Amino acid sequence: MSTAEKRTKMDTEGARGIAPPEDLGWSADDFNMEVVVVPGSTDQQNSAHVDLAFHQHETEKAPDLTSPKDDVTLSNGIAGDHDNDGNTMTSCCYALFAWLAPLKAALRHHRPFVGRWGSRLFFVLYVLYSGFALYRQWGTEAATRLLLLLVIVLWVSLGRRVSPQLLKRLGPVVTLQPEKGRTLRTVVRWILYVVAAGGGVAYLALEVAPKKPSNLLTLGGIALLLLVGLLLSTHPHRVNWHTVFWALAIQFYLAVFLIRTQQGKDLFQWLGGLMEKFISYTDIGSKFLFGDAYTMHPVVFQMLPVILFMNCVIAVAYQLGIIQALIATLGRFLSFCLGTTPIESVNAAANVFLGLAEAPLLVKPFLKDVTESELFAIMTGGFASIAGAIMGALVAIGIPSNHILAASVMSAPAALGVAKIMCPETEGDNSSTTKDAYKVNLGTSTNLLEAVSQAAVMGVSIMVTVSANVFIFMIFLTFADNVFQWFGEQVGIHDFPFTRLLSYVFYPLMYLCGVDAADLLTLGRLVSVKILTSTIFSYQQVAALIDNSATLSNYTKATNGSWHYQGDDLVLHDWNVTLTGGVLTERSVVMSTYILCGFSNISSIGICIGSMTSIAPSRTKHILKHVVMAGVAGNIACFLTGCVAGLLYI
């Protein structure tokens, strides 16, 4: 085929939008291309104006895109567009793009290397910034925040690299002969038993008993709960009391630090204040979307947006590796102290931050091989705790932030201790050597934007679920109250709704938890509401009672007037106001925060079945076998946390 015939064929097929055929024997080096587009024309008209002019260069090299002398032009058909200035600018653009293309390819090829050194550079710059900022702000509250952030960055960046190497180097130093090692461990274990138990007894005798001896009543509650767990145990003679002892000891000393020491109070008060301020930023979005009247509907426009916001925050923390470092560290601590396996320890630590359905995802690869005892502990941990996003929503409606944080942390060892009473290990330790459980990895997000986007979608689902549950359970509970009250009125019993009956069921337990006598029935009713409906609904009632208490305080200060109880409600005479549900004392508010802190209710059993069977379908039989008792164990763990808090709160 001659050169002229080739051009004729290419002109014809190019006008139809057909790519040049490969059998013509030409490559990209054989021709230049000029595209002419007529402004204002349609696509079909423009396609007719496409002029593919191919200039064969049999003896010349391909045009150099970096040289302004080469014949490479783009024209839009406007007169004067082919002047020298236009050609020069176009060629310069091509030269720039030709230079950037290999650079982009190199960056893509060496992305891991660039990312690694970019992270290191950012780390060094952040450390330098923090050092200078701490020098300027030392002694202020801002310095405390800067120091905390610096510790977290160092922990996340260096902890996972330094700790394994340090342990590896220390290993040969502390290695003993097996016989000597067992003897030393036994001696050290019994010394720690004596020190922990003796320290607890001494503290109660010197600090608690002289100031408020009634608090010692909660020791009876702790004993009763352990006895109930033992009676419900699958193998009571196989209980590992080492785990139970240290679960109680960790709870006790955590409570001493958080509730009794000024440093612990200040720390969690400070953390709670930061959390409240952080959560308050959701009000900006609520105000923008719903206007100034959003405060008139706090549940929909204040509590639910916090769930969405906190879910995204946790997703970002996961993407940055912060949550993984916290979970792995806390999991190692629990495993070391309690003697539990890495899998159940990591899951218990994850439940401090994640919900009933999300935490088991961290140990999903191991669920098909875990023992029944470990599976029971995993489910119990979910029932005995609340998710971080829900925690933020509770703070938004008025639940004390410092105590809800403390309750979440204290619930982790309690859940493991109760689980090992009710379902002790009998199959041997199948997974205690699974150190990969500490390599926490969750999610498939490739960057922060994707993580936030996925979390926002998931957060909307959680919001809908929460609002639907609160809506329907409130309807059914009110209906049950009215029906039960109607049947009572037929036989002369007035003001005795269904929740009042349930209050009497939990009355003795609330007494042993150390709740104030005036609020025993109220706390019993709140516990029954939590178990039958949802944790959020019960906390909403606590928030309403907190508001009622504030109203009563303002009433007495303003009028010094009188009031009386009408059923569970409190009537203020001078203001002609009825406080629905009554009020709570300060101690009872704190106690309710600890006792209710867990997803141990009927609806959560369904959630647990659905999530766990989808994660580990091969374990469906064992999940269905233990899920109800795991819910009971979660409630016992919550009551145990409440008893320990009641023992030390003065």
C-alpha cells in the first residue's frame, strides 16, 4: 500500500471515529496529529471536522515533545491560533507534562518508600513542634493536652516497633530453668495475692469503714453475685479462681484510683470535660441543618448526631492506628494479669471502644477455632459494655462523662471474671499462643476520606436502629404499664404499673449495690427497663431524673415550697409542676451510671445472634447454646461494677 493510499484510508476511518488499524504498519513515531474543533458545533459536526493529517517520517525521528520546534499543535479553529506565541506556549505545556509523567510514574512505583519516609518526616516535625510548644506553654492546661497527644503519637509510632525488640533482648536475661521458673512463679503469685488482698482490706478498714460504714454492705452484693454465677456455671468445679481474683482486684484498684484519689478524679474529670467539649461541636452541625430550635428535640437533633460524629471519629482513629495500639496494650495487660487468652483479652479491651457487633470482628480469623469458654467470654464482653459512639450520645444527654468513662474501663475485667465463672475452660488452651490476636486490624479503608465516608454510612444505620428501638420500646412499655395498672384497679390496687412490679424484683439487689434507700425502687425500675427494652432508653430516663433533680433544687432555693409524691411522680405545689418519675440523689445518679453500663438486654441478644452467626457461621450451634447465659453474665458483670463503685463512693 502506498503512502497516499495509507493517508486516504486513515482520513476516511478517522472521520468515522475509528482508531488507525495496526496492519497499516505505522507507529506513533510515524506521524503527527492535528485536531481541529469548530466552536459551537455538535459532537457529530465536530467529528466531521476532525482532520487527521499524518506526515510520514521515514528518515526522521519521532517529534520531541519537549522541543518547541516540533510540529505538534492543537487548534480550535480560531483565526490567529497558529501564531508563534501559541505554538511556544503549547509546546511548553507539553514539555511540562512530559517531565511530570515519569515523575508521577516513579512516585507510584516507589509509593511505599515515599510514604514511609514521609511519615518519618512528619513524625520528626511533630516532635519538634511539640517540644517547642511545651517549652512555651509549660505549666498550663494546654501543655497537658500537648503532652498527652505527644505520648499517644510516640506510643502509636514507636511502641509496636520498640516493645517486641525490647522483649526479645530481655528474654535471655530472664529465662530460667523450667523447675526454678515454676517455683519462682508460684512464690511471686502468692506474694501478689497477699499484697493485693491485704492492701484492699487495709484500705477498706482505714478509709471506707470510718467514713461511711454502710458502704461495706456492697461486699455482700459482690459475694451474692459470685454465688449466682457459680450456681449458673457449666462446670463449677473447673473455675479458674486466679482469673476471678485478679478481675476483682483490678476493678477494685481502678475504682480506688478513679473514685477515691484526687489525681484519678481530676484526670477523669479533665478527660470527661474534653469529651463533652468535643461532642458539643455536633451542635454546630445540628444548628446548621435544623435551625435554632434544634434544642427543643434533644434526642433527634442532639443525641443521634453525636452517634454519627463519634462513629466517624473512631473510624479515623482506627485508620491512624490509635485504637489498635490502645486495644493491643490493654489486651496484653488483661491477659498478663488475669491469665486469659489473647483472643478473649483483645475482645474485652475492644469492647471499651466498640459495640457488641463490631468488637468480634477484631478476632474474626480465630473464631472458628476458639473454645466454648472463649466464645462465651467474647459474647459476655459485648453484653457488659457499651460502644464509644453510644457513650458520646449518653454524655450529650447529661450522663456524667467521668463516671461513664470509668464504668466502661472497669467493665472489661468484670466481664472476663464473670465469664470464667459461668463457663470455665474445659477444652484445654487452644488459642493462648495465638499472638497474632494482638495485631489488631479492622476495616478495608485505603485513606481517611474513605474511612470517614464508610463510618458516616454505618453511623446513619446506627442512628436509625437506635431511634426505632427507643420509639417502639417506649410505646410497648407505656402500653404494658397501662394494661397492668388497669387490671390492678379492677381489684382495688391503684397506681401499680408494670414497671413498679419490676422495681420490687430488683429492690434487694439495688440495696446490696449500695443505692440510697430513697431511690431503691427507682433504680430497680431503671434496671428492669434496661433489660426489657434498651440501655439507651434507660439512660434517657436517668437523664430526665437528673433534670428533675435540678428543677427540684431550683424550686427549693426559689420558694422553699413543699411537694409530695404521687406514685412515682413528684408534685411541686407552689409551681404546680409534676416531675415525672421523681428525682435521684447524687449518689444514685453515679450508681445508675455504673449499673446500667452494658448492652445486656433482650434486644441485644438478637443483635448478638445475628452478628456472631454471620461472622462465624461454623459456630452457630455454640453461639445459640450460650448466648442467653452470656446476656445474664453481662448483667452480673454490670451489677458487679456497680457494687465495686458503691463500695468506694462516699
